[in-house]
Amino acid sequence: MKNVPLADVDHLDRAVLPIGTDYPPGHLLDWHEHRRAQFLYGATGVMVVDTDAGTWTVPPERGVLIPAATPHRVHMLEVSTRSLYVEPGAVPWWPATCTVVDVPPLLRELLRAAVEFTPEYDLTGREGHIAALLLHEIAARTPLPYHLHLPASAALAGLCRAYLAAPDTGTTNAGWAAAAAMSERAFTRRFRAETGRSPADWRARARLLAAIPLLRTATVTEAAGRLGYASPAAFTAAFTRAFGTPPSRFTGRSRA
């Protein structure tokens, strides 16, 4: 099914509903939720998924598992999606929080085939077997580290969301503590308790995540400079340590 609103087919007696959708550049799917769990794959472009609990950046050739009834928004950067909307009862193993995963060639081709299904596809024929195999393949995926947790407290979460929108190497722990009306020591202790990271480590990871959409149009050297790294080599080393792959893999030229 292509460009079919979920609301038009959600009632159908199908555990898996595949829908393909094309979005204009920079499109924002504002806060919403689905009754079903969602596997969201960007056949092109980069997606950034936000929930109250954190943010997940989805590079090309990756997908994200979104739990049922989870309020979220998605920033689409030149994205053509292939989504599966899945009855929660059919996937008791589905993660409780959003999870970014790899999409290897077999899963990618199954998704491409599935979005050609008619809404009431044959459960006993080829389409039904593809739908079942899709769930087996998704269950076998390993989580990837393209995410950051947000603090539970509103004041700290606000600081983090502002930083994600405009990462700034001049931001300091002292500045954040002052904005939160806390001592630097108390702020750091609370931030680590709520996120599992120190504020400086959190900001460093946020800058690396910001590099992924940036690399669609910028070179590694340009991205390193914009994000405040001393050299492209330092940026490449930090990126590779964090994500297990060099930033050159995400440049527009490399993907072409």
C-alpha cells in the first residue's frame, strides 16, 4: 500500500499492515501515536524520532522500532518510508522503547515487496508468508547506538532539547547549572542520575548524532568544523568510537 492513511486500514484483520509514504524535504510529522507498533524504515534520507524519553537518529539503511501507543514525532530529511504497522499481540518481543536497527538486504527487499500488497492481502499465500518472514527478520535485529536519553525533569529536558536543536561547543556545565538554578555539582549529579551520562558526555554524543543529517550535504571536513572538532581526524575517531563506523559512510557522495 502506498500513501494510504493508516486510519483507513487500521481496522483490517491483518497483523501486519505495510505502507509506503513519500515525504517532502524537511517534513515534520508532529506529535502523534499509533495503536499498533511501528517499524519505520527510511528507504532514502535521514529521520530523527523524538519521544518524551529521548531522541533517535535513523541513518540511511537503518530502521526504528516504535512501541505501540508511544507519542512521538518524526523529522523527515528527504525520506521515502516503508512502514509496517503491527498488532501488539503479534509481537510480544517488541522493545518497550524506540530502537534503531540495521536493515540488511533481505529485510530491505521484503519491505519493498510488502508495500505493493493490497490492503486485504491473502494471509495464506505469498503475501502472508512475506508478512510472517518480515517479523522474523525484525526480531533478529541487534539494537544500534544512535540515540540519547532525555532527563525526566522538565527543566533539564528543556536544556537538552534546545541543545539538540542547535549544538554549541561553547555550552558548559556551569552554564547549564546556572540555567537550572542549581550548583554545578548538584546539576551534574542529577543529570547523570537521569540520563546515565555526564552533561559533557551527553553533549558530545548529541554533536555526533547531529553529524548524521549534516553529512547528507557536507563533507567530513565541513562537518568536523561546524561541530567544533579540532580536526577531521579527531571527528572521525570520535564518530567511529561512538557508532562503530566512520562518518564517511554517511556522506552523500559515499552513498551515491
